[in-house]
Amino acid sequence: SATTMASIAELLLKPSLLRAHGTHEAEGVLIRASPGTGKSWSMLQLHYLLAKDLAGNTSHDNSGVRLVPFLVVVQQLVQMLVAKLQSSNSKGPASSSKDLDNNMLVDYINWSYSDKPAERDMLLQAYDMRTLIVLLDGIDEAAGFKERIEDFLVNELVPMGMRTIATSRPEGVRLQLYQKSFVIMNLEKLNDEQQRSMILAQLNGDEHFTRLSGFSQLRKDHDGIYNNLFPEQRARAEIEDFAVRDRFLQDGCRAYDAAMRQHVRGGVRVVAPIREGAPLQSGSLRVFDDLLRQDGFLQKLNENLNAAPTVKQIRSVAFRLAKLTTKRNRKEGIPTSPEALWKQILARTDEIYVVADDMMEVFSVVAKRLVHDSGLEEDALHIGPLKDPVRV
């Protein structure tokens, strides 16, 4: 029995002892698996294993012919069938759908390798000699062409003697079609470590994913510690039901506590919009304002909400400002320009950014100390930019 893609590859590469006598029988393989189990990745792995093995050997068949693995992605096959059907209909009397289906794989080879004649001719020759190993990935993704592809697979491709493996979700195929001439296998769901290894291989060691998966593993480890410390469900329920008072709300009611609003540095009063025409006090806001006005961009945005700034740092700010302008005009029905809205935003956020500017150095020192006390290197810390004022 085959339990891995390597063992399936070994079976596919076994010599055909009857080829020299003019016959070559093949038994198809249908691999069924739920979404996210790794069907497509398994087919890629199988294709790689077959190609790797064949590259190091002159032949796997006592007749001297060379086997050729060929991966067919069903979604791409459907694209070809749609294009061919449209082309056929536009030319008047079309070939029957049966004629189109009988030549489905040949047409797909010609369509996929139209700009690579050497590879196309190799695949077509392998098809004629029945030495293709066809890996058909995703029958369930064929939409309206699914039955035609299944009929071609079961009634044409496998009876021709073509070594064939197909994948699908369990509910995506007519199982009765395959029970006579196919081996039906179920792909087991990957465990956590296998999924991680698979994704790492696909992302080629992406640093972001490595860190993200590290956090995921850390969370699982913490869950394990928690369950070991509190094995009884009643104890865990008591802990998880423990409620912490929302300090932004007043005691005894759901009204917000005004004392918890953002205050100016020193806490003497709540932040408030600055008066119209007053100079900006926040250095961060002055930088935003200068960049947005550079090369007259803000005026251009007044004239065209789709205008794009040349300065990279403010592209997201400009996009959000234009989007908010459109939203306000639609919601309030009072025309306003991006520049007028920008002035309102600056006035309402200046004192907030003053606090942020003043506290940035303190925040940086505290964050670095936290990193140090956690036993991490200081370069593990990255303090991002402040949230732009349109989002605030």
C-alpha cells in the first residue's frame, strides 16, 4: 500500500511488462481530500519526485521508452476549454463537444506550450506513446466542465493506458464512475508540523512567516501549560469568567467617564481643537502637512480625487483623505473639498499629536527596557511610525 507521495511515485514508475506485446494497461488513482488538506501541494511534490527520479535514469520501462510526468491544473484546463468553445462557436458550425473532449489533453498541451515548441512536441510524442504520467489536480474546481473532464478521464485517458492520478474534494466527483477502474485513496490531513514545513517550503524561509508561526507555536505551548495547571473544566471556567471593570466607563452605568478622555500633557484639561488659523504645535503634523502640500498636491486633490502624490510617504494619507471626502459629501450632502477637510483634521488632532511627540522618547526608553528585560536583542525592537491623522 502507498502511504506517501514517494511510494506513489515508485508505483507510477514501475515498468510496463506487457508493452512489448502491444498492450499497456493502467489503473487510475483518485485522491480525495478536504479543503486545506494539501492536495495541490501533494501533486506538486509528486511531480517533483517523478521528475527528479526520471532525470537520473535513462528509462523506467523495459521497452526503452521514457516516461514524462505532466501536471494539469484543472482551472487552467477549463480556461482552455472555454477559449476553444468560444472560438469554435464564432466560426460557425462547430465541432461536436465529443470531438472537443476526445482531444482534450492534446489541445491542452498545444494551448499551454504554444510558445515552447520543443516541450510541446515532447509532450505530444509522450501522449502518442502512452508514456505521459498525467497528474490532474482539482477536478472539483472545473465548474460547468466537471462532468466532461470526468468522462474524459475515466472513459478516454485511463483506457488508453495512460498512467493517471487525479485529485478532488470528496463531494466534487461522481464516485461511482471511478469504482471500477480506479484506486480510490483518501489524503490524510496534515498535522501542524507538516503544515508548517509545507508553508515554509512554499515561502522559501520567509522571515515574517517564521516569526508568525513562532508566535502560533508559543500560543499552543501556553495553552498546554494552562491546561496542565488547571486540568479541571470548572477551574478554567471560573478563571475565564473573571471580569475586569472597563475603566473608560463610569461606575455602575454604561456611560463613558469624561475623566478618561485624552488629556493634554500634564492632565489639566481634555484635548480640544485648536482655533482656526492657529499655527500647528505638533512637529509630526507639520511634516504631514508639508508633504501633502508639496508640489501643490493638495490643490490637485481638490480638482481630482484620484490624483496620486509623488511622495511615497503620504500615498496612504492621500488615499484615505480622498475616500473620507467622498464619504462626507455623500453622507452629509454638503460639498467639502479635501483641503477643507484636511484643515479640520489638523485642528482636531494637533493637541493629540503634541502629546505623542512629547511622549515618544519616554515610550522608546520603556520599550527598549522591556525588550532588554525579556532577554531579547535590542535590534528585535522596531517602533513604527505614528498613525496618520486621517485615521485618528
